[in-house]
Amino acid sequence: MGIHSSKDKVCSLSKAVSRIEDGSIIAVGGNLSAREPMAIIREMIRQGKCNMHSIGGAHGVDIDLLCAGGVLRRVQNSYVGFEADFGLAPNYRRMVQQKKVIPKDTDCVAVLMQLRASVYGLPFMPMKLVTGTNILDLHPEYIVMTCPYTGEKLSLLPAVKPDWAIIHAHKSDPKGNIKLHPPYFADLLAIEASQNSIVSVEEIVSEEEMDKIGATVPYYEVTAVVELPFGAHPTSCYPDYTYDRKHLAEYVKLANRGEDVFRKEYLEKYVFGVKSHDEYLELVGGHDALEELTKWNQGTEKWCELLGRNL
Amino acid sequence: MSIKGTDYYTIDELMAVCMARTIKNGDTIFNGVAVPLPFTAIMLAFKTHAPESIFWSGLLAGLNPDPPFLPPTSGDSVMLHRANPILHLHQIFDLAMRGELDRIFFSGAQIDKYGNLNNTLIGTLDNIKIKLPGGAGSSHIGCFAKNYTIWSIRHDAKVSSKGQRVFTFVESVDFVTTVGRRTSTRNRDELGLMGGGPDCVVTNLCTFDFDPLTDVMRLKTLHPGVTVEEVLENTGFEPVLSDTIVETPPPTKEEIALIREIDPMNTRKVGFSRSALEKRYDF
């Protein structure tokens, strides 16, 4: 995990992201349309990061956008898509088919075991036998051994130690203690397994306040914290706000119209066209539109309206 | 619960009922990604014949939720409503690896006669024609779970731009994401797999189980108005025909009313064709 003993972790977005080296293995937090570190991802694209390798479970717009922005070379995720709602991930799909991104499709359980090996400080983890699936063709590094105790066949998966975990969370204190509300997805594992972690948070609070609410992640596992309210937009960050389904619909629509359209009408506008996260928030509707996403807890009817509004 | 207005049901509802009936009371059940129809089925089973089942709400890992509606994205926190406790995702995977997961629901962009599923790619690894999203946890959990239910809302044969018929149910899949009853050369025992694999299939036309001798899908029931010929026309392999093919047992009015209560946003209907949804079945 790396031990980060400094008690001053607060950092600007651009400085935090500048520390991530090209070619890094990254573990992106959140999943599907939930609590993905989208502001950090947009900054990685603006800074022209490239040749990276992601490892993780079921994801969506985060990995798709990292592909479109030229950041990822290898995608070792178990799922990249927009589910039944919006279908395939258009940029990921296109770049894989054009051989610009190498698919290293994996499985949620394999990700768990490989990160766990890193957490345990072990070179590999054994697992009940997995065979008969072509996922193994993409992973010659998974091997089978006979258990010296029981004689049964086991699959071995080598440790993966990400260089960076990239996470969006609810609160931190200046030291880097993190408060994360459930669902945790695999974020705690990703932070623990990684050498470094950047965590963007909705709010940086005082140490006294953090003492009161209790931290979920110890500060020494965290390299840098960046205060970015609505930093997960357009994904959700419950209980603070739900996801912006309308924005995602627009995203997928533009991405489905091809590389050029997506570059011109999405990347140039929402990523390269803004100088700061605040400018981005203005562009996606500003205070009123974002405030609306926080109203999911006003009752079932309002929640359904936010998630199901006509697109 | 009001059963007024439930004088008919639709294909999504019939499928949800068929899928729910594959759950036994007390089963441990998990489901993850892109799964509004299985979520509907699981919640229905809970509220009818399987109240003692244990269900973790997808990747959020909340235990036994009772959501007021089903969301368009399966990672939405509404799936934590009344869930207690909220666990860590890995606790569910650990349980599956211990052999304690009774049932899970998987679909596939391609499904072969042995129940092998492809959610990874169309084409070959060297020449990927369509990159699909991926199998999430289905590749490994498919090896570990005691059984899984296969479901598909695309039991059809679309005509491609080149005039070829493209099946979901194919002789063999382009890529095995999740292993079914057997591969072309070995069954699950010979492979050394812990779990039993798929034991039933629910589609928009019919239900199958598997022939115990050959491990090939065996046509078991036909949905109202569907003929054996229609199933064969829309299937890219020859299924085994059971001696006693019957009409799919209809849902009850209570089940249909419950489904509409569980899923007031009609999330379960996403992906079905308009014409399929317009067809109304009388009780």
C-alpha cells in the first residue's frame, strides 16, 4: 500500500494528477454509474496522460472516457458498459476494435484475488479452480497447481499492485483520513493494494470533525486529497447526489456518432474546453442543475423522476 | 397490494415469474450488473415462495434490500433501501468461492447448446468485430455457484445487413466467457469445476432444461401462442425435444400485481422489442 506519513495531503487537482506517471497501473474507484472519480479522470486527459493500464471490476463512463482521451492502453476490467439502459461503451468498443486499446478482460473475482495478493504482500493468491473459460486465453499468467495439502487443483493468480488508486469519496481531513459512505464497491481494497492513492472528496473537513464522524480509510494509505464537490459527476455520489442520467445519455449518443463527433462535441467541450472543475460544473448546468441531483432523498417520486426523466 | 387492473400480463412479466420460480426458499442469491429482469424475479420470489432466501443487492452488497423501485443502473443506491447490513463486495465473492452460492442469473450475447455464454467479443481475439462489455463476475462465479439460471430476451434470429440470420442461441459461441454444462470435449466433472452450472433457461419464447445424457438444452415449456417450429426457427442449434412439452404455467394475478409494485418504473422492460411488449396475455 505504501506508507504516506505526511500530515498535509491537501493538493490541487492539477498537481495531484501531475504525479501520476505515464504507463502506470491504475485502479479506478466506484463502479458502473456510481462514485467514479470523474473530475480526476478529466484532468488526466487534459494533462495528456497515456499508456496506462486499468485494473478493476464493472465500470462505465470512467473507463470509456479514459479510452476516448487516449489515457488507457490496456483495460483489465471485468465489464465496461452502460448496462441495458444505454448499451455498449462506444469509445471503449471502438478503440478495442481499432486495436488502439488492448482488452485484457478479467473477472470481478480475479480482480479481488489479485489485489488481495498485493494487500497480503504475497506473490499470488490460490483460488478454487477456474477453467473452461476463454478468459484464461487473455491471461496466460493464471496457472493451475495441485494443492500440496489436499491434492485438489487450484488456480493461481499473480498479485497486481496498482501504482495509483484513483478514488472519489465523501470527506477527508487535511491529513488524508477518508470518510467513505457505503456502498464501498472495491474502493477500500483498491486503496490498500495500491502504492499511491489520489482521493478527491466532496468536502475537506477539520480533524476535529473527522474525529466526530469517524474515518473509513487511514490517512497513511492516502497520497493526496483534492476537494472537488460534485467530483463524481456525471456518476452518483450517494447520499450527496444521484447520477446525471441525462448527461450520460448525451455522452453515449455523441460517442455513438463516432470518434470525430465525440472529440469535437464532448471532449473539446467538457474536458479540454474548461480550465477548472468549477468551470465544468457551470457548463453542466451550474448550481441549480446540480442541486436538483441532490433531491433524490425527497421521496420515491422525486427519486424516480430524477432517474427516469424523459431523455 | 391491489390486483385491480391485472387482467393481462406481458412477456417481461411472464419471464420474471419463470425466473423467480427457479429460486428455492432459503437459497443464497447474488446478481450484479445490467440485470433489471433478474432483480424483478428475485424480489418477486422473496415476496412469494422464497421469503427465507438470502440476497445481496448486486455490487452494492446490501443484504436483503426492499427497494421502492428498480433503477436503470444496477449500482444505484436504491438497491440498498432497507438492506442491512451493507457488506463488502468481496464477502459475497468469498462466499461463492466457498461453494455457498446457490443461484445466480446470467445472460449472454451468444448462448450455445450447452449453456456456454459469450459476453466478451464477437469475432476472434485477433479480429474483434464487436467488443462486448464483458462478463463482470460471471466467468468465475459461473465455475463456483451451485447452479445458475440462463435468461435471454433475444431468443430470435435477426437478419444481418448481409442477409444472414444472426442467432443469440448458437451452435457454438465465439468466445466462452462463462462455462456452461460442458465444453465440446469435457463435462464439468471432467473439468474439475466445483459448481453445477446452468440447470434452466428462460427466454422470451420458452423455457429449457438440459438433457441429462447429452447436456444439450431440452425444450420444456412454450409460452402462450408459441409453437415448437417457432422455437426451432429462432434457435441456431437443434435442442432436444422433451416428450412432454407443455405450455408455460401461467403467472397468478398476485404475482403480476407484485411485479408492477416492485418495478413501478418498468425498468424490467428495457431491451424488449416494442412488438413483444405490446402483446397481452390473458389469464
